[in-house]
Amino acid sequence: MRTYMLLAGLCLLAGACGRSEPHPGGGAGKATDTASSDSGAQPAALTVDARAVGPVRIGMTLRELGAAVGETLQPKYEINETCDYVEPKALPKGLSIMIVEDSVARVDIDEPGILTTEGAGVGDLESRVLALYGTRAQVQPHKYTGPTGHYVIVETPGDTLHRIVFETDGQKVERYRAGRRPAVDFVEGCA
């Protein structure tokens, strides 16, 4: 596991995670590659909590998000007229941002290497996530893969609006999302 985490960290630091694929629940309005730095400096690793990832804050407007990542972002709203995903070029591959009614509602992480502030991420054992979060985490059967697959839902102390939801195959984290309710609980994303 340590080797895996080291490799994931090196991937982020080296910029080897450069291309981004469309989000499974999104539309055609996604950015397709990460930004490159003219100065050669590498971006700092981002961490995720229930209210933010790096410069992205849950609840910020689309305009504020664009300013935070240094680019103009425009969801297409082709599948859902009020909900879509964007993937800013300045953020790592595997991180997409759900926009609901022109504000940031949640972030989705589908690739290893982007960790929560507690250190959990895609590829981790479910048991490790449960150990990291303790009584803040509850396990529920996954809508499609349960009873084997699970959601590990992590509540934020003193906050009933924001949470992190890990999706597992019963053993390992396959993806996770963080944000405000009800968007963070949407199983199919914007579909």
C-alpha cells in the first residue's frame, strides 16, 4: 500500500496524470487535459474534505470557480438543464466538479492519487477508510452492487449538509465524492 501511495504521489508531482476522460455521468462540456506550467513548478497536491478540494469550495459560483482555477468554464447542460460537470484544466485527472444551477455542488474523484485530508482515496481498502473515519462513517449497501458493494458515508461533525461518500466493491474504494446534500447523494450524477 505504501508503494502504491508513493507511486500515486509521484504521478501527481511529475504531472504524469495529464489527460482527462469524460465523466461517466457528464455531458460534452468537459475540459480534456490538465494545464501545464510554463515555469516548470509542479502544483501542490490537493486534498479533499466535505466542503472543498484545493481552491474549489462547495457553494462557490461558476464565475468564482473559474477565477479560482484561472479559466472560463461553461457547462453544456445537454443531459440535465440544471446540472452538469466541468473538469478544469488546472486540476488533476480524475477530478470532476458537479455544477448545479451555476454553483459548485460536489466534486467527484475517480482516479487514485487525490486524497481526503485524512488520507483516504481511490484504491484504498474499505477497512482502512472505516479505520480512518471511525464513528463518523457508516456503511450502506450500494444501489447497484449491494449487498457486496457499499457506500461508506462520512458525516462532517456539526454539519448535516456536507459529507463524503466512498463507493466500494466491498473491499476497495472505486470512486468517491464530496459535497453538499442532496447533490452528494445523487447516485447517477447529473443523469
